[in-house]
Amino acid sequence: MTHALRHRTEPRGAGGGRTPRAARPVDRPPHPLPRGPEPADDPLYGDDAALALYVLYELHYRGFAGVDDGWEWEPSLLALRRRLEEKFEARVLEEAGPGLPSTDVAAALYEITGSAGGPSLSSYVATQGTLAQVREFAIHRSAYQLKEADPHTWAIPRLTGAVKAAMIEIQADEYGDGVERDMHQTLFGVTMRALGLDVRYGAYVDVLPGATLATVNLVSFFGLHRRWRGALVGHLAVFEMTSVEPMGRYSLAMRRLGYGPVARHFYEVHVVADAHHEQVAANQLAASLAAQDPRMAADILLGARAIMAVEGNFSGNLLAAWTAGRTALLRPVEALGVAAVA
Ligand SMILES: [Fe+2]
Ligand SMILES: [Fe+2]
């Protein structure tokens, strides 16, 4: 199924219909689909499994050109999603590993973020990343950054009181306080454009490996399931707490390669904003949620360990490819037909 999906993930706004395609079930109005073959690779990091889940999740975001919005709630697709998610969840729990119970959630979060193992991707990019690698990095991250903050927004109706207010404070910044130009999603597009990349939403999904898609699937999974709201909060907390230094390094890399303030703005904004967000996320958000409902503490820390593991795998995948002199994309950047503009 998913080999075919690689050719079926044409995103909304990416020139849908420019090539003739064989008739597909999703071109017709929603209807029950028969059960077909399912991905056989790793449910978390496998290229096929991750793409299948990514595509199913995308129906809950912006969907696909020419695909009826009603497919989002078609029971046979939801049943497929559930089967994939059961295996995905088991692998996430395995990757996150067991955690010690903690009554001081903020301290436990700092301990988790401080325990990152393996070489640093951002340090590599800052000191020796080539233009091709900086562009490739942006392509990988585009899967999330062009919808930055959207999956965490699903937490808002599920939180109450001061915890909800803290979530909204962070999210408001992520959405540029309601100014489109300042939305972090928009700013990432500016950086991509400066790098000569295709900024259309979903343009690169077909070339992203499972290790990259897993970083987005993780937060979509936590975001779409209310029962994982604690993990979603832990995910956001770690996201904010591990941002400042890497974002500064990515900005440094772009400066070294001759890019000016406009191109670097996305990274620079995060250096400033996330110095504040990390405090809000650790204390007013995560620790307050655990104080409000002590049963949430374990899930918050599970979400934190899960993002650390999945991001560690993402970084390791890129570094392994780059140090071996190849790309971590499924097809080389050069083959995508885009040119860098300084
Ligand atoms: Fe942001
Ligand atoms: Fe932030």
C-alpha cells in the first residue's frame, strides 16, 4: 500500500492534477475501503509505516488536493489508523523507556533534557554543515515547521485554568500574536525561500525518511488522543526547553554561509522566544498540570522521554548519512530541481 502512497501524497496546493493518475479510491466520495496489505517495516521509524500514518494524520490537518475532506472520519480509514497506532504506541513506549516516578516534574524535565546522548546535530551544522546540508535540514524540518504549533493546539480544549492559560501564552507567540507575518510557520517559509526551497505545504513529503516523519507523527499522535494530553504537554515542554542553543547554532551556520538577518530570522526568533517559553513550559504548563492532576505526571515525563528518543534518532539518522557522504533524504536534494539563492 505505502509504496503506492509515495506517489499519492501530492499535497494540497502542490499542483494537484498536473499529472494523469490512475483512478484511486480516494478520488471518489468517502466509502468503506477493503482491508489491504499494511506496512511491514518498523511501526515507528520505517519509511512505509511512518508515511502511512503521516498521510492518515494529514487528513486531520489540511488534507490533500482533490481528496474529499470526508475521508477524515471514514471508519475504515480510522480502523487502519488505529491498527497502525497500536503498533506505533508500543514502539513509542519502548523507545521512551521506563521512567522513575517524580513529584517534581519541572526538575525531572530538566534532568531528561540534560541527559541527551549522542553527537549534536546542531553543533555539526554550526561548525561544518555545508549549504547542501543546511538546505537538507530545512527540508526535513519542513514536515513540522510549516505546521509548527498546530498539533500542540489540540491540547487547548483539553486543559483548564492556569495550565490552559500557559499553553495559550506559548501558542500565541508561536502564531505571531495573530500577525501572519510573524507566525513561526510563516517565518520558516521565509527561511526556506531564502534557501531556494519549495515552500508549498507538504512539497517534500515524498522524499522524507521514516526517521523524519516519526518526529511529526509523535506529536500528531499525542495531539489527536485526549488520553495522551499529559504526554503532549511533556512533548511541548521539551520542545521549548531544547530549542535555544540549537536554534542559535542553526543561525550561526546560515551566517557562516553568507545568509542575512531575514533568512536567519526564524532561528533568531526562537533563541529569544524560547528562553521565555522554556520557563513557562516547565513550570506554568507542565508542573502546574501535574499539580492540578497528579495522575498526569507520569504521562508528561513519558512524552518528554519520547520526544528525546525520537529526536535523537532523527539527528542520528542525518549525521550518519552526512558523515558517510550521502543524503538522508530518499532522493538527493539536487534531484529536486531547486536552486539556492543567497
Ligand atoms: Fe516556534
Ligand atoms: Fe517556542
